[in-house]
Amino acid sequence: MKFRGGHNILLQGRPDGMIKLMPEPDVLYLPLQSRRFSFGELCVEEGQQVNGGDVLARDLDNYSVPLLAPRSGRVRLNEQEGHIVLEDVARHTEHTDIDDEDLPHIAQEMGASGIKRYRLLTLGAWQFFYDACSGELPDPLGRPQAIIVSTLSLEPFSARGDAQLHNRLLNFTRGLEQLQSLLEYQPIYLVMPDIKSEFANLIRNHIRGYASVKMLEIPLTYPYDDFSILVRRLGLKRSEGPVWSVRTEGVLAVDRALTLSKPCLVRIISIGGTGVKNPTHISVMPGYPIQRIREKYIFEPVSRIINGGILTGEQLGPDALGFDTECRGITVLPELQEREFLGFIRPGWDRSSYAACFLSSLRDKFRERLNTGLHGEGRPCVSCNFCEDVCPAGITPHLIHKYLYRDLIEEVEQARVDLCIECGLCSYVCPSKIDLRSQMMDSKVLIAREKEEIRREQERQEELRKQEEARRQEEENSK
């Protein structure tokens, strides 16, 4: 199995393998919006008392995925815009009942497997699943051609799979068994690092007894763990059906929902970055107040908080009060308040660079202390080809950038911008500080929009043609 491109980034602030419990909060702020989900249909009323596991809202555009109450409390809908606020939060008995209105129909259509999938959706475990090709939520009642399970998370400062597996290996193997029960003959590919540590060998020994689980060992190089890259390397074709993909936390959620019949109300996320004291993993629930995290872990008075890893995460604005349901990690970087004096002539002994242009190239490997400064101003593309060198998708970001600069959208599409996995390596290694990742993402949206406009225009022209033909036929009949 051959990979191309990729690059590991060594940064200070990497979370350790410990998982710490956070104190129970008094108030939860549950965002109604995340990367994939928009919980637009409210299922509760102002002042209503709910229990843990009760449905607060649903995303009707994503198979009615529910937003579950992590704890019992009183609902406030008008307290904070874009949030459901739970006051007087307390840990009570979790609500585990599911709506059985559709169960007879599901049982008739898909049998016991369909009921299990319905339970995954209702108990909040389905939110951990992805379509490996598109990154979207797959159809819970659909039929995949395979499942990819990854124990890795290689982006800097994102939640590590090994931290979540420690002391939970039995839950993980039970979750794999439950996943296997959802399938007929389709394989499960378990992605493991190609290392020989004691813990990795322990996992291998546990998995060898599962005939349908195929071990897939990959190098610890970012972003070889990306699902769309793994699909291509495995030779799975998008035309043959969806490929379900799920990480360690998703398999553990499957075990909780199907083995224990309990809703998935807790997440393990990483707290990392150079603005954090004692980077670690924490066990929290969606909606946990970000201010509590700031007070406990963030020592930089002026810092930028990012939802996710350093390369693909999104900055949290001041209106973000609690963790959303998809949060896997928080990255904190110090904000650069002043320009560095003569920064352009500094030799770069403490700066990492993909090119051997800093004195740091004479050092052994070291972890850079990253901040929000770009270490220089943005400049035009110099055609160094570094972005092409590290690109795991095999495209040429610098060429696409030049096409976009000249508004050559057809050439952008021909350069296969659709293969971009948005890993962010091209932006990181670019010496001109060009945000190539954002350009790739925007161009894909632009191409999709233009294709949709062309499709609608063709439908309109076809409708006009049919109307004209009907008019002519009517005139001939009248004659």
C-alpha cells in the first residue's frame, strides 16, 4: 500500500495520553450548529424539564440526527442566540427509551440489523460516522461496501486514538463485533500504526480472531489516516456504494449504544497548543462551558482558540459558549500582539521550515513553539513546488492557485481540485504564506455551484422545449 506526499509537523503543546474528568457544570450551552449538523427543529419548549438522553432538537437534513440532552436540567431557548441552554444541571438517570413508531417498518424492511442502526441513530452514536468519500453523514439504513475503522489521529493537537483506547480495549472489541453484526459480507478495515509497541501488539492480538476484520498498518505520517486517502489506497470505488468510516470514539459509542443500550452523552477531547498549561485529554459533555476550560487550562491572557487540530480546525468566535457535538479537540495559540523587530532577518534557529532556508535545518528534530504570527508577509507564488511535494492527493495546488487568480474555472476542474482532502499541508509548507487550503475549498464550492446552475438551466430549457412541442402538437390537432 503506497502513499505519496504527507509531512509530519513537530509542535510544542502535544496532549499527553492521560484522560482527566472535568467537574460537573451548573449550566450547559449546547450549540445548534456544528460542521456537519444544523439542529433546526426544536423538540422542547422554554422552561421544560428534561432528563439526560432526551431529544432537544433534530437535524432534518441529516436523517433527523438528534441533539441529546447530556444531563437533566431546565431548558432555556432565549438565553443565548444559537444555543440551547440547560440550567440547574444535574446527573440523573439517563433516558434510554427509543421511539418505536418506525420499528415495525424497519424490522420488515431490514430485520434486526435495521433495528440496530435505528438505535445507533436515536442514541446519538451515528454522529460519529462519516462517508469516507464525501465526509458527510451516511444513510443509517443504507448498505456500505466496507467500513474503515481508524485508531489513529495524526493531525497535531487532535484527540489521539491511543488515549481513548487505554483501559477500554474490551469496549472497543465489543464495538467491532456490533459493527460486524450490521453487515452481511462486507469487510471491516482496521487502521493501525506500523509500530511495534506493547500496546499496539496487544490490540493486534485482540483483533486476530475476527475473520471479517482486515488489519491495515500505515506509517505515522500526516495525513495518511484521512479516510478519503485510505479509500483510494484500498481501491474502493465511490460508484460501488458508500464506505462508512469511524474513529476510535465512534466504535466506543457503538458499544455503548448497542451493548449497554445507553445514549452517547460524553466526549473525550484534547486540550493542546502552546497556550495551554499541561496539555491533556479531558472527558466532557457537549455544551460544557468553554470559559471553564479557559480558567483551568489556558494561561495565555490573549490567545486564539481553535475547534479542532491546527491545520483543519476553525477559530471559535466570542459567541461560542460551549462545545458542539462534533468537537474532538481544542487548540490554543498565543496571539502575536507586536511585530517582531527585524523579524525578516532573524536566522530562524527556533523556527521550523519545510525548506532548508532556516538555521533550524542544522538542528536535530525539535518541537516548534507556534503562535498566530505568520513569520512574514504574504507574497506571490514562487513556484517552489513544495505544496505539490507534500500533497497526499497528488494534485498541484500552486497551479490551481494560478488558475484561480486568472478565473480559469474549467482549468481548475481539469486539475482535479475535487481530489483535495483539505488537510492543510499545502498552506503550512508554502513559503509565500498563501492560504491554499481555503482556495481549494472555495473553488470546489464554486464549481459545484456552477454545475448546479448549468443543471437548472438545462432543465429550464428542456421544459421550454416540451412546452413548445406541446403547443405545436395542439396547433396541428386543431387544424
